Amino acid sequence: MHGRIKMCSANGQARIMRMLVSKCGCGDPRFPRYLNFRNCPVGDPGLRACLQREMHSAARSATQQPDCICRQMPESEAYGVK
């Protein structure tokens, strides 16, 4: 993600993976699997494009909602993604 580390709560990560599975049919291989769904194969350019498109779409949607406050709970685990 542009060389910066993004922090994502486990709950937020599950929501993102659920959305990716529903849109692309598989999850982002950079994250743990969502439930029993497989992660997308790294070598598939079509699925890689789908993941990228949906992640960008989700990021745009979140930034365009002025009342969206996504705070991480102090006791939740966080994962860094480069």
C-alpha cells in the first residue's frame, strides 16, 4: 500500500475480507483466510486486479463518508500491512 504501514483491527480485517470474497470470489492473500473461503492465487492477474479495484473502492467509500469514524479498540489485535 504505497510503502506505508496501515493498521487494521481483526474485526475490520474480517469485514474487508468478507467484502473481497463477495466481490472477487476469494480473499486477499496478504491476510489470513476469511472463514473457509480460499485466498486468491497470487499469480492470477484477473483476480489480483479485482482485489486491487475493490480495495481502492472501499478506501474511497470510507474517506467520502464524513461521519465515518473507525477507531480501533484498545484491547484488539492489529496487523501491519506494507
